[in-house]
Amino acid sequence: MSVCRKMFLLLFTMLFVSYASLSQAAGDPVKGKDKAGACTGCHGEDGNSLAPNFPKLAGQYADYIVKQVNDFLQNKRSDQVMSGMAATAGGPENLADIAAFFASQKTMKGSPLKSATVRQGKKLYLKGDQKRGIYACVNCHGKNGKGASKSNPFFPVIGGQHKAYLSKTLKDFRAKTRSNDPGGMMADIAKKLSDTDIAAVSDYLAGL
Ligand code: HEC
Ligand code: HEC
């Protein structure tokens, strides 16, 4: 195992342990369904939003949803639309229920495209690019972008997400207009990605 990989693993473990200890009691998806009315107008009745600028939340880890909404509330992440919406979740208990509801829905899914860019995106996702120091996405986001493991909410589900949202958020990480990623993990990777890489990997992921 290379030193670099060992350091990565160590970092993950440390971050995961601190994250897990912060996470709240599990919410109630049944109660969450009623409470999610403040969110479904944009994110979809079952968390599968129609408009590509509203991310899908269906099948996302509940703790990841909670973290993101808290980041918006605390201004660690900001967006013209969502920053104003975070408070409508109505406090930690309601938020936990809403998150549990979206997490319990059938996981986000796209329709696969076939093109040269999809193949290029798949290669980047699975293999990274050693020459340019790009660590492969699959190591953290798991097979088909469906997350690293059921018990690790740290690395979000990204397979089947809208292409436009994926590209936007990757560019936000690159420009550091989104900087709520623990340890700057995504910024480190995104800064090495070209516009072509971002378009290709988003094309691939959106189809999973
Ligand atoms: C008026 C539309 C709108 C409403 C209502 C809304 N959101 Fe959002 N939400 C957005 C947009 C737009 C983004 C993407 C922000 C960005 O591009 O950074 C977002 C992002 C998010 C994210 C981050 C997803 C990710 O993959 O990182 C979460 C979680 C979220 N919203 C949860 C909620 C919850 C919970 C509610 C209800 C309390 C809600 N939203 C209500 C528009 C909305
Ligand atoms: C070292 C681990 C790691 C690697 C490798 C990695 N990511 Fe991430 N990624 C993360 C973490 C952690 C987050 C969550 C950031 C947060 O908490 O806001 C994230 C978030 C994201 C998001 C935002 C999801 C959302 O809806 O909020 C996208 C998109 C993403 N990564 C794409 C990629 C792509 C594409 C690659 C490969 C080019 C990649 N990641 C490689 C750790 C990684």
C-alpha cells in the first residue's frame, strides 16, 4: 500500500469517527413524509426532482442530508435559493424526520447515455488519472456512485443525480464557492479537473 493511500485511509477513519459521533438520533420516515412538504416543491414528491438544478435527495444518506441542511443554516455552504429554504425544515427533530423520509425513497436513478464522453467519464470515475494526481472517485463514492457503504454517510450517493447539478457543484468545489467538504477533500480533486473532465464524469454519473 502506498504512503499516499495509507494517509487517505487514516484521514477517512478519523473524519468518519468524528462525524459518526456527531450524528443525531435516527429520524422517522413516516412522520418525515408529512413534514417534507416544505421541500418537495423543488426536490420532488419522492425526492426525485424534475428540474435539473434541484438535486435529487431520494436514497441519499439521511445523515448527509442533515449535514448539508445544517451547512446551509450555518453559512458553511451557500446558494441563492437553498440558503433561504434551510430554516423551513423547522429544527433538528423535524429535519431528522424529513431526511429519513428522503433516504427511505427508491434511490435516484438516471437513464444511461452512450457516447464517447460517457466512456471517458467512466474511466476517470473508476481509475482516476495517476499522471495528474487524480484519485479515482470510486474509492470514496463507491460502485456506480451509490455510496461507499450503507453505514458510512460521509461519502454521498452521486450516481443517478442530475447532470446539471453534478457539473455545477463540481465547478463550485473547484472555484471554492462551495467549501463545506471535510478536509477540503473535494476541492483537492476538483481543482485538477478540466471542464471536459467535469462534463464527462457528470454525463457518466447522471446515467447510473
Ligand atoms: C425553492 C426550491 C427549494 C426548496 C423549497 C428546497 N430546496 Fe433544497 N436545494 C435547492 C437548490 C437549488 C439546491 C442546490 C444548491 C446548490 O446548487 O448548491 C438545494 C440543495 C439541497 C441539498 C443539498 C443536496 C446535495 O446533494 O448536496 C439538500 C440536502 C436540500 N436541498 C434539502 C432540502 C430540504 C430538507 C428542504 C425542505 C426543508 C429543501 N431542500 C427545500 C432548492 C430548494
Ligand atoms: C477522497 C475521497 C473522495 C474522492 C476521491 C472523491 N470524492 Fe466526491 N466527495 C467526497 C466527500 C467527503 C464529499 C461530501 C462533501 C460534503 O460533505 O459536503 C463529496 C462530494 C461530492 C459531490 C457532491 C455531492 C452532493 O450532492 O452534495 C460530488 C458531485 C462529488 N463528490 C463528485 C466526485 C467525483 C466526480 C470524483 C472523482 C473525480 C470524486 N467526487 C472523488 C469525497 C471524495
